[in-house]
Amino acid sequence: MHNLYEQFRQLIPDPPLQAGTVVAVGSGVVTVAMPGGGLIKARGSGAIGQNVFVRDDAVEGIAPALMLELIEI
């Protein structure tokens, strides 16, 4: 028999990887502006104006500084 908790966890999708721009820096926390206009407070470090990857309220790394194209669906 499989572990019921693991079966339940498989039903929940993984958090998405998002890219945004750092707009404020605190002690161990940065505020990231998302392309859609939202703000996220994430654990990690970054410099103001730097593009970063964010997943599950944590900075995962530096994102490349490329042009962003938004496509409405």
C-alpha cells in the first residue's frame, strides 16, 4: 500500500517559476515587481533593478536581462 500523504502531495502542482525585477531590498528579503504589475516579497538577495527568478516566495537566481513579451490569452 502506498503512503497516503505522498499520494495527496502528488495531487498538488509544483509552484511556478516566475521572473521579475527587484524594486526594494531589505535584510534577507527583496520585493520583486512582476510583469503583470504585482509585487512579491521573497527570501533571498538581489540588487535593485536586477532581474531574478522567484519560486515559492524564494529567490532562485539571477534571470537574464532580456526583452519581455506579454501575450494576452
